[in-house]
Amino acid sequence: TPLLAATITMQGKAPGSARQSAASFSLFRNSRCFAVLMLAALSLSEAFSPLSHFNPRANLIPKLSVRPLQLRSPALSPMSMSGSSAGKGSKRPDLRTMEPETITLLEEMGVVRGGEWRTEEDLLAEFKKTYPSWESAVWPLGAIDVGHMDAADRLMTPELGGTPEDYPNGPPRVLAFGEVLLDCLANEPSVKLGDPDSSWTAFAGGAPANVACALAKLGTSSGFIGCVGDDADGQKLKQVLSDEGIPTKTLQTVKGKKTRRVFVTRTEDGDREFAGFPDDTSNFADCSFDMAQIDGTMLYAADFLVTGTLGLAYPETREALTQLKQFCMEIGLVRFVDVNWRPVFWKQPEAKAKEIILEYLQGASLIKMTDEEAMWLFDMDQDQVLDKP
């Protein structure tokens, strides 16, 4: 039926993407039909509990949830439910109080039959008959089973465990994952790796962290996911992110590990060269990212994920990036990858590093690279890459 199909397309795994559903759903926004659809969807989401197991990314009804606790929350429910009971512990509007034309429309949509609301069991049976291959969605990363809009609401609603004070610019639309570090720039061209600290000037850096901060300055709500050590450098970087309005609750602190410092020398003509690290490249905090600590709610609430490739050089962060890649593919999150080839970060042979990076790039929505990186990865110049992306 029309309503059932519309509701399932928005909340489940029926044909059509979430973004296609959003486009179709917008046709109802300024019409009485939209109000009726909202009313019926409210009723379904309260009584039809199996919807709580559908793909959460596809729930596009603003400020509604498929979880009874959230639906009854004053913070999220714009309409109060009253009237005759239909289903365990649920209430639907009393049809006797509704206009005949509204009831007719609900009957055409399939949620009312013979002057009565259809039962949860009846709707579920019809859905399974229409979509026999349907299976309950899997909730990766420990995320709550709510939809895209509801995930953002949850982050900002104290009654539901949200902490709005952690998101000064609102729920992040763009999440950057990767390294935040100190770039130590040589004060003079003659300075080389191993020279005293006074020969260098440290600046907060790391390509993904730079993206998050730049977006925040431009007014786009952004977040950063990464690691620092339990040292003074880590505290300094955490404060830099906080000062830029970036939530720091997703910044992990790794005990016993140092925050990474990258030493950059300068040539006589002003060009820079990455000199390396004072310690083993795999012994820094950003090599030890713990994927289990990620709250998937932030990912469901976001629209874009930005990463580099440096984390692919280390087993734990490579595993995290691989999981995030799969997650983006499953929920339609736009994945932006900065190739950012830096041999000094890699212990693997260059050929192996190239293989790992190429595999990670598969399925990315956007890829940023330099002319040199395009030639290295694809043996193509800039014009060829742009002609055959």
C-alpha cells in the first residue's frame, strides 16, 4: 500500500536509497497529505515495533523515532497520541474524531481497513509478503537504533542521554578521522633532525584535524576522531581543537604513548622536506586507535567522513579505517579521502603501501591528490586522471 511502501522506504530496506526517499518525501511537505502521512507514520512507529529494527540511516521523519521511549519523550514527539488502543502499550488517534476524507486517505494508504486501524501483526505479515528477503539491520559500532535525524536529536537532547554542551556548533555534519599532531618546522635551512628543540617551532597540524578546524571556522559543524598521547603535547592539541569549536569527546588519549611530532626541514629556496620522527614511527599514540570507543551515533548524525591514508600504515588504525569504509558504504555516508602520501610514515615497502592505499580508495566519493600522487598511484598525469576518474 502507498503508506506502507513510503514508510518502509524511509525506515527499512525496501528498494530506493534514503536520499531518493528524502526527495520523494519532500513532495508532501506543504500539503495536507504530508500532515496525514506524518500522523499515520506516528501511529505506525508507536505500534509497529518491528520498524525499530530497520536500517536507522533511512528514517527521514524529523524529530521522530522508532523507539517507544523516544516517541513518548516530550523533546522529540511533536504530536500527542490519544484514542483507541491498537497494539501492546500503544495508542492511535481515535478514528471517530477524524474527518471522513482523512479516513478515506488512510484507507487508501493501507493503515486503516473497515473503519479500524490495522494491527501490527497484519502490517508485518503484509510487509514480509511484499519483501520476503527483508532481514533485521545490523547496528555497527554500538550505535543506537534510531534514524538519521533522531541520531542528531539524541546528541543534543539531555533527556535521551545527549550532551549538547559537547557540541558547541551543533551535531557535526562532517567528521574527520585520522591524525592530529605537531608539525615542528626548522627555524633555519641549516637545521637538521636531531638538533635542539630551540631550533624548531611547533604548530598544531595533521591533515584531517586541519580540515575539521577549517570547516568550523567557515561555519560548518564538524568533528574530529583521533588519538593523542597522555603528555603535554596531547593536552595542547586537545585545547586547540576545543578553541576551534571541535568536540573533543571523540579524541582518545592513549596512556604510555607520545603524541606524534613530525620534523620538517627547509631547503635554501624555501621548500619543505619531511625529515622524520625522533622515535619509531609506529610507537606514537595515533597508531593505537581503539574502534570500540567510537559512539556510532555521531556517524549516523553526520553526512560526510573525511580521512587521509597515513593511518593505513599501522594495523590498528588500518582496521579502523577499513571498518569506517564499510560503514560509509552501508549507510550512504559521503567519504572523502586525501591521499597525502608520506613515505616517512610507512615501514612497509612502497609497493605494499601503494597496494594498501589503492584498496582503501575503492568506493570513495571524493579523492584529493597531487599531480605527483596521481602519477605514483595510477601512472597518469593530472589531465588523464581528470579525464578518466
